[in-house]
Amino acid sequence: MYTLKQQEKQARRGEFLTPHGAIQTPAFMNVATAGAIKGGISAYDLKKLHCQVQLCNTYHLHLRPSDTRIQRLGGVHRFTGWEGPILTDSGGFQVFSLAPLRKIREEGVYFASHIDGCRIFMGPEESMKIQSNLGSTIAMAFDECVENPAPYDYVKASVERTVRWLLRCKRQMDHCNQSEGTLNPRQMLFGINQGGTYDDLRADNMRRIAEIPMDGYAIGGLAVGESKEEMYHIMDVVVPHMPQDKPRYLMGVGKPGNIIEAVSRGIDLFDCVMPSRNARHGHLFTWQGVLNLNNRRYEEDMLPIDPHCGCPACRHHSRAYIRHLLKAHELLAMRLCVQHNLYFYNTLMERIRESIEQGSFASFKNQYVDLLDTRI
RNA sequence: GUGGAUAUAGCUCAGUUGGUUAGAGUGCCAGGUUGUGGCCCUGGAGGUCGUCGGUUCGAACCCGAUUAUCCACC
């Protein structure tokens, strides 16, 4: 259940109740693809990083160690040791971005595993069964994510098929939830808006899927090749057709500036690999902008990564030390940098929530929307 | 001591019958990264081709000497 607690223009401050606890929105979901946030982060670290939600991946966990094994072991919560909300991505995006030799048919997608080349089929029913076996809090619909730009006719046909897939997802998830012995009988399901960069396809699709009762609605297929301006424009086109009383999730986005812009347009949930992936290579987000700790200028810099940050890395270690660890390929470098970036993202969301509560989000946006993405 | 091999970017190595401005990988210095393959992409700096001399219009390349390293044999 989603409760809108406060609103400043389009920006929403809400609470999303799930079987695994409440999510205060706007929120960032920390990406733990294969059951762990890359960089040596454990479930018991997440509270310290102010993490509310973990995002795990259907595709990856299905291939390894398999959803059936995770089900036998008690589900993805027990398996990973994280008792809070977990969203599972449907596998749709991974099939399109990772797997070679894919063939898209009405029934689903035939593809080869990126691990061993094994031939696999995944369609809406398979994705729902896998996510049900995993027992995640929120399942995502199985969709096709089309890279931008794509020809109008291709996108139109793809979106229509994705709507047919959504209806199949819904039917299958209802069935899974009613099955005896299911791990999470109240597993939630989000639908996904697609339509490339075409206003009419996006708006039609959003109106259409809003009629299908879902626990939340996502915008997919953005930040996949189009410009920043096009992305914001598509959000302006889609959001007015999204239900007011359900959480809105912008998939795969983004930089701090993107998130602030999206919140100002009425988005509640985000996920992005950028804070963790960039952290593994020393690219760090701070309240002064983005810095690259590999840069020579930090060789003898005894300041923390961000003097205004309370994360474990900033409380205990200097830029000079962490830069050294990066250069020496010490695992601790990744762990500290990932901790910092996730703490930053989760704190960014906290400050966004506070500013909406205080009615000062507009000035928060004005102060930080460009600054946070700027290289220092 | 004798014979042989090698010597080119910080490191590991290409380099055609001698022919414009000597290349690659890695590392270094920077930039990028948007529903994650601990990746990937883009740019930059960096070389008296061991040293000295010779042949030639022209030498990393051919010749001589020399130095260093390695191998084999006495």
C-alpha cells in the first residue's frame, strides 16, 4: 500500500508498505545483482549505509545458483541475510543487454547464457515462477527494453507485445501467490511502461497499463541511448498518466542530477548501477561534485573522500590511503568506495525526502541538480 | 677462458629485401560509464632503437669494436 504523505508541486514524499517493511519514498534501491552488492558488501553492512531496499536479479540468480535452490534454502531474504524489502528485476533487461544469440517470439525469448552458453527460454510465466521461487518482495514484469533510438514500427510492435506479456505476468503471479507453499503469498508485481522516444506510444502504453491493477508502475527503456533532455521529456509525457496512489519507479536511473529531476517530475523509486560500478573504479560522488580518486592530485591528500560525509570510509580513512589501495588493487579499496557511494545515494534520498517535507525541495533542487554531477 | 644468443617506451615484446613522423600490449596521466560480466570505451604523455665508430643518398635493420645480461662448453 502506498500512502502519499506530502507533496511539493509534482515531487512526492510517500510511504510504501510491503510485507517486508515500509519504504520511505523517494528511495534508491541498492543493486545486488547476484545476491550481493558488488565490492564486498554484506547484508549486515546495508543498515549502516542507510539502505532501505535491495535489488536482486532474476536472470542472474536463475542461472546461478538457480531459483529452485534458493527456494529450497528458504528464499532470497534468508539466503542473502537481508530481511528488508527486495525487488527482483524480471530478467527482461539482462536478456536484451547480456545474452548473445537471442530470439524474441510471442511466447518469450530464446537466448544463450552468458555464463556457459547454455540455451535458455524465458517468457512472462517463467519469469514470474522464478521470482516467486526467489520470494522477493516486489517482482517486475517481463518486458522488452528497446535501445534508443529504434524505428517507430519496431517499438510499436514491441510495446504491444510487452502489454500482452504484462497480462500474462499478472495472471501467472496471481496463480503463484495462491499456490500452496509459496514463500511470499503477498508478492507484489509492478508493470513497466515502454515506448522508446515516441510520445504517443509512451502515453498510450501508460494509459493502457494503468488500467491493469498492479502494485506499482515503472518507466523502463530510458537512459538507454537517448539524450538527457529526451529522457526528461518522456517522463513529462508519461507521469501524468501514472496512477497517483501507486509507487512510480524509474528503472536504471541515474546520476544524482537525474534523480533530482525525476523526483521533481513525480518519481518515487530508483535504481542504478552507477554508484556501485563507478565506486569500484574510484569514481566517487560527494556533496561538492564527482571526483576520481585515481587522480594524482589525491596522492598525499589526507582529507576524507567527502568532509561532509558520515560513511565508514569517510569516518576512518583518507583519500591518499584509499587511492593507494585502488592503485594496489586491494579489495578494501572497492569496499570502502562502494560503501561511500551507496551511503551518499541513500543520504541524497533522505535529504530529498526532508526537503519535500519542509517544502524546500525547489531550493534543494536549485542548489544541487547541476552541482552533484559536476567533476571536481 | 672459448663459442653462441640477446639488447627497441617504466615492464613484456613486434618491427618486411635498409626508405616519410619507430609500433602493440601492459603500466602511467586524464575523460566517459544510467533495470551490473570486478568490466568496457575514448584520448594523452613517454623511446639518442645498449655505447662508439664505419658502409650508404638514407641505418633499429648491414659491418667492426666495446659494454651488459643469459646459455653451452673448457
